[in-house]
Amino acid sequence: MEQIIAVAAVGGIRADMEPGCLAFPDQIIDYTWSRGHTFFEDDLTHVTHIDFTYPYCEELRQKLIQAARRVGLDARESGTYGAMQGPRLETAAEILRLERDGCDLVGMTGMPEAALARELGLRYATCAVVANWAAGKSEGGITMEEILRQLIGGMEKVKILLREVIPLL
């Protein structure tokens, strides 16, 4: 079976989702709109209703978690990803709403990708690279310079993780 490990740059909402860490979310809340969200829009003679109770493949998530542990990466093993529309970053009020809704991370990718993968029967999990604190979670605003700085280090961690996890797939 084909497997997808998505790598996403995200903002940290939960206190332990600080910039520089990796996270392997186990839930997602979709706040996006106007995106193609299914492969079943044109041919309505057949619709596949997917079970999306657990949107990420738990077996693949566990392989990511085990690989991160083996190589000593700073990683959060669960969390809820809030998928926002983008391309703009969120307001502090939107982040407060996401936090009330139970989101631990915020990003602009992940939906509809997770649902589309499920429709195709693909195993899908996300490795989130926390690149910044979400809006209102730190002093001052969010700068692209800080995001890019964190992504450089974060992507080095992702390379280490992938070298460890790919042989397990």
C-alpha cells in the first residue's frame, strides 16, 4: 500500500508546541473553504463515504513516533491540527478561537489532502515542523525571517527523521 508522509510548516498554539519542535498530529479540524475536497464531484453514480474519525493513518504515525524517539528528536506525539485557508497568517482572535476549539497547531495545508488520501485508500500522516508561535502567542508579530530560520533547522530534523523511518515503510 502506498504511504504519504506530509511535511507541513505550522504555528504552535499549545504551550509545548514551541518553534523548532516536530509534531505528529492525530486529529485535524478543517477551517478551509472553496478547495476541491473530494474526487467524487463529477461522477455522482458512485460516491465513497470515508470514515474520517481518525484522519491520519495510526500505523504510519506510530512509525514516525518510533523513528523520532530512536534518533532523539524533539517531537510531540499527538495534537490537533487546525487547517486554515491562507495564504495570509491568522489573527490573534482566530487563534483564540482555534485554541477554544481544541487546536494545538495551525497551518494552511493538510486539508483536503488528508481526506483525498483516505478516499484513495492511501496511508497518510503529517510531520509538522513548528516554525513560529501562532498569532498572539508571543510578543510582537510574526516575521517571515523567524519562520525561515526555524524552517532551516526544522527541515534538518525532518531529513534525520526520514532517513530513520523510510526503511521501516
